[in-house]
Amino acid sequence: MYLCLCNGLSDTRIADAIRQGARRPRDVYAACGCRAQCGRCTASILGVLRSASSQTSPSAKQDR
């Protein structure tokens, strides 16, 4: 699914950037070789980052 239409960034590509170390939306854009255009996707990217962070945090691992 596309999360950023301006740059053509899919959820898969964003997830790859996060696995490579992106921790903020601007890190994701940089890893994908682009920058925010209209800004509408920033909230969605932030949500993906937060979700990924909660899945890898020590407290999340203890809950499993």
C-alpha cells in the first residue's frame, strides 16, 4: 500500500528504511532518497515508526 503518493513510497519500502535504522520521518525520506512534499504522509510514517518501535522495545518483548 502506498503511504506517500508524492514520492511513491510504499509501506514495504518504509518498513525497509526502518529496518535499516530510520527512527524519524526525515530519516525514512533520506533512506528512500526523497523528502517530504505535501506532508500528508508524515503522520502515517510516524505511526509506522511508533508501531515498529513498540514491537522492538524491551517492555514489548517482556509482554510476549
